[in-house]
Amino acid sequence: MSAREGQLGAVRRLVDADTGEAIPYAPYAFSGEHIQVDKARVEAITESKEFTPSQKYMVLWWIGVSPQGMAPLRATGADIAKKVGMTADAVGKINRKLLKRRILIERGRIGNYRLYRISPYIAFHGTGIEQREAIKTCNPPDIPGFDNSIPTRWEAQ
């Protein structure tokens, strides 16, 4: 095994079934798991004047920490506040706004505390088929400046 393979994992060899030609493939060179993100929705959130910089930061944080599939993040507001350097009250207020806009979705409760994750319309860790099933469970986010009425490529087909 080469030093490069050791860093990035083994490079797979795929073959085109019709031509028999090799198709180059290698895993992403990220430090760990990665996620699919709707760049247009994230751009609309970051450019919107409706969200504060702290709210935009929390959207990015939720994209990074939301578990695979539709599982919620199992953390309290106090836990989150410690990680992001905010007060639990500030985190709660931001999460409620993001929930109201359906940027976050509620996926369970522990006692009175709601468990959230990022909307599968914005980011998803899973296959395309799993993401399409996931979006059937919630409504699209309400993002100022983003036109939900324009069908996306896969919806138009």
C-alpha cells in the first residue's frame, strides 16, 4: 500500500459495463463523514437579512452535527451552548426561530426538551433515495429569498 492510499483509503477500480474502460474513483479526502448540502438554500440563508450572524452560524453548526439519516442530535440547549460559546437562552431562541422557519425539524423529546436536526431539504447524510423519503416527512423550509415554487431538476423529471 502506498503512503497516499494509507492517508485516503484504498482507491477503488470501477469498470464501465458498456466499454470495459476503467472509471477513476477515490473516496473524498475529508477528515471524516461528509454530508450532501443544498447549496442554493444555504446561499439564500446566508444572504438573507432576516437572519442574524448568530442564526446563520447555528445553521452551519446544525449542518455539521446532524446525525446520519433522520436521527436527531441528542443534546440539550446547555450542551449546545457550551459547544458554540453562547448562552443556553440564546441557543434556545435561535433554535425556536430556525424551527419556526422549518430549517430545523423536531425529531423527538427527552422530557420537556425538544430534539432537533437540520431539515433534510437543506442537508442530509445518506443516499439520494433516503433523502427523498426523508423530505416526505416534513414541509420545505421557509427561507426568505428562496423560491420553493421552482421545481428542482429531480422534481421536474
